Amino acid sequence: MKLNSPLRSILCACMAYSLTGLSSANLLQAQTLKNITINVDNSLARVQPNMWGVFFEDINFGADGGIYAELIKNRSFEFAKPLMGWTVKRAKPNEGDILVVNRKEVNTSNPRYLQVNNNQDGLSLSNEGFKGIGVKKGLRYDFSVMYRQAAAGVKMRLQLINSKNERIAEGTLAPEKTGTKWHKQAVSFTATATDPKAKFTIIFEGKGKIDLDMISLFPADTWKNRPQGLRADMVQLLADMKPGFIRFPGGCIVEGTDLANRYQWKKTIGPIENRQLLMNRWNVEFAHRPAPDYYQSFGLGFFEYFQLAEDIGADALPILNCGMACQFNTGEVAAMDELDPYVQDALDLIEFANGDVNTKWGKMRADLGHPKPFNLKMMGVGNENWGPQYLERLAVFTQAIKARYPDFKIINSSGTDPEGDRFNLLNTSLRANKADFIDEHYYRPADWFLKNAGRYDNYPRNGSKVFVGEYAVHADKSLTGHDKSNWQSALASASLMTGLERNADVVQMASYAPLFAHIDAWQWAPDMIWVDNLQSYGTPDYYVQKLFSTNKGTDVVSITLDNKNIIGQDGLYASSVIDKNTKELIIKIANNGDKSQEIAFDLTGKTKLKTKGTVEELTNTNLMQINTFENPKAVSPQKSTVNVKGKKLHVALKPYSFNVIKIPFG
């Protein structure tokens, strides 16, 4: 029987599908066969080892109440309302039994403390934590307090109380030392039940007067079991991504609402009782999500950021204030003749990170327990700053830093948007000034991401490199909170990221933003990782980012459809790399269409490919699908095998899918 040409093509394709375990029914629903060519031998660009990173900012209670594991809110009574977060209970009113004392002239970094005059039974102090206190059954909790007393007499009974008002943990602390100096004492106890919304209570017993400060409670299961450390589950999610860098501490908190509110790294190192608390600028930013209890204790400070980066094998990328406050708030700037302290902060930070232990700031690092340098290679000067006033101040920083550290890389801001007059002025000027990196930010709808997958195809290949320091798809304004962290946002991000990867000689680093959000305290969405007081989960965007960062490869290779870059033809977006270390060809391809698509990869070149490979697939027919605490992996990679026959690979891409295909070679 002689078959006509169309029928023969379908049957041949069905035979090819049988090699990959796919049914002919899927084929008949698929669109026309797409022939994609990959030249495995043709290295177009090097992929930087630190290309895919993460960006941390203390927004959405990301630090205090989030990754910083302290459970007590307002532990040193420095909030604008000194007893915010605390509740005092008495058997009967007694004037002066609880006083907030201010010693600003003696201790400007930690002026307030609590004076307790206990002359009756029934006096207690309770703390609500950060939207409650997460308590785990069987886990040890470490309490500590700084105190001062003229004579011993007051004891403290410490309790964790669950949401049913039941005691689920208890300990006792009897302060031992007396005199005019402050002392620190600690005690631990174990929880007998789990509750995400507990509170902590101190019941005072015995008569006498005692001063209290830095009232602190930490779970024992911190990252690497470090005392007063970070939440292990949140750090583990980052470590699993194998990020190339961590950009910190922001973001807009670097700028501050005004210069007094800016982030100052020197105030975030050393003993925690000496780190000066600051109102978080997100405290007042969003009228629809008020956060009057949002402050920065700086328990997570610059030393801890460097330590975290080192722990997970990432480069540190600090961002420093350039003498400009947020231009959307006050627009306050430091006078040019008063810029020296800001520049000196930058120079001192490099010495803190890299200096010999005999230098002033290198010794400070060593005294904090890290004599070995952190090997800092780069920093950002300014965040989303713009205009001639930024260029003027940036020039002063650049000259001073390069004079002392000529190989040190400086990240330059291109403002708040990826186009428009502000962007054009900065992009043109910075390139003329031979900037090391230009930091582009974009928060845009899904359609913008899809249309801009080819954005960097025609950028200059030489000169300044691009750092995409903040980006996320804001897919639907009608959605709020964690509903924004959906599959549509992630799929559009993946599609754009193929364009970033294809242009790895132009875009050398990129990081999604923001990183964390507390389910009860978010202000901005979407976000990559959502947490409550006990749990955390990765969104679909988390898995997209993880697939890129754990499959970055070493060299970009050519991948084309009809001799063109794949930037949206029939909803397809693709990039391809090889990894010379693991000896793999890695193909990343997204299908934004609502139908499956049959792809025939023609793998050209002399490189000898193995006959079996793997594919990790992210897909869901519902673009609004999200991950949740109840179903944290609703959208997550599913792994399967593919077969390579000669130089041919046939794959069926499901509707709304992102796929990472790996084929060993050698």
C-alpha cells in the first residue's frame, strides 16, 4: 500500500514518539513538528560560575520574623512604642512596677531597658512574637537575658503558652550576680507540643528590683546549630539552589526613607546588644498593608550575610548607600562635600571582608571569629538611584574604590525601570564611563517578559556587562499575596531567562526578587519562598530559578528554529548550554502555548552524545496554580528519561511547560 506524504509523516512521527514512550494520541493533538537545531560544538559564550544568584531584602518580614530565628519581638524595647509586642499583667495595679528607662546619653545604640519592681505576686510579661511564636514538640528553646540588680531576690518563671492558653514549655531562671554592671544569663527548656501561634511569658517571683534588656528566645535547630542563628529550613531552600551569589541587604532599605533611615553596615556587626535598631522603611510604605511593628534588629548583620554566603558556596554582593535616600520618598542627598563618610564606608567594607588581620577592619572580622578573608570581589553603589545626581556621586565612589582596588567590580544602578528617559540617561552615561556592571530591574506583566526574551540579543558584546539584579513577573493585578506566586509568573520568567542565558556574554548575573515573604506579614508579592512560623515552601518561581542555577553549564551553544533565536515562535523559548565539567548538553525550553508541541532536535557537531538523557519538567494546565503549605509541590519538577537516536531527539512539550533536558556526552 502506498501512503500519501502527510500520512507517512504522521506515522513516522508516531514511531519516533514510541522511542520516548509518548502516545500517538498526544501527537495528533500536537501542533506542527518543530525542527530545532543545536550545534553542540559551537561555544558562543562562557557562562559565569556565579550567573544565577539570589537577592535578599528585609521585606515581608524576611529577616526579623523570618530567616533570623529570634522569636521575641522588640527584645530590647527600642520600637517607637517601647512595649509594642509586650503585654503586662498584674494581680492589682501598682504604680511603677514596670518602667521603661532611657539611658540615651550613656548608650545611644541600645538606650532603653525595662526596670521591674516586683512587690506582689501575679506580675507577668508576655511577648506575642512575630504573628505568634512557632513552637515544635520535643525541640529545645534557648532563653537569654541581660540583667542588672543591686541584690538578688527576683526569679523568673519562663513559659511558652499555646493558642489554647495551655503551657507547653517551662523553665526557671534565677539571676545570680549583683552590682552595677550588666550580666547575661541563659537557660534552656523543651517544648511538649507543637503550635504555630504560641506566646512567651515571664512570671516574676520574689520581691525586689531588676533591670532587664535583650530578652531573647531562639530554637535550638538553627542553621549549623549556631547560637542565635538563622532558620535552618529557610537557609536549606537557598542552599539547595546552589546560588552563585547573594545580593544583600536590599533593595530599598539600603536607601532608607531618608538618609538617617539608611542601612549602615558598621552598626550591624559586633555584639548584638550594640547593634542599633532601626525602623524598617517598609514599616510605613504600604497603606494597604500597615506594619507598625516592622523594625530591623540587625541580628542578621553584615558579618552574618558574609557567613551565609560562604556557607552555601555563594559570592557575597553587598549593596551600599551612595549618599542618596529613596527618591520616591524624600529624595534627600548628602552634599558633595560631605560624601567622604559614605565613600569611606565602602572602602572599609572591602577591608573588613578582605583585609589582613593586622588591618583595622580585618582585625574586626578576625575578632568576630573569621580570620580568613571572605574574598569579596564586587559591591553595588546605590540601589535604583537615578539622575545626574546619582552619576555625580557614583563617580566619586568609583574613583576612590578603583584607586585602591583596581580589579574590584562595581555594580552601577540603571534606575527603577528597564526603559524610558531615566534608563536611557544612565545606560548611555555608564557605558561611556566603562562601568563594570549595569544593574537592570524589571517588575512587569507576563506579556512584557515574553516580548523581551530577545532584549539582549543586540546589546553590545564588549564593554559594560548587565546584572539583572531584581525581576519578577507581576501577572495579574487582581491577585493578592501568595496567589501572585503562580505558574503563569514562573513560566514567563523561565521564558525570559532563556534569553538571559543565551546572552551570557552580556548578562553575567541575575537574581529574582523578592526572596522571602511571611504568609501573615507580607507587603509585596509575588515572592520566591513563602514561610509561616514553622514551615516554608518554594513557589513555582523557586523551582524555575533552581533549575537554572543547578543546570547553568559552562558554555552557551547555538540553538535555533529556522536559523533564528527561539524567542516566542509559537510560544516557544529556548536556550542551550554544555557543561564541560559534568560532560552534559543541557537544553532549556518553554512552551507557553495551550497545546502540546512536537519538537525534533537536530544535534549537530562532532561531540558524541549518549543514547539516554533526562528531562525535568515543570508543567500545569492551570496558569493560576500555586504551591501552598498543604501542597508545596503542586508545581515542581518531574523527572523522566528521553532517548537519543543518532543525532536526533524527539520530545513532546506539554502545554504551559518548562523543560530542562540533559544529555551526557563523551
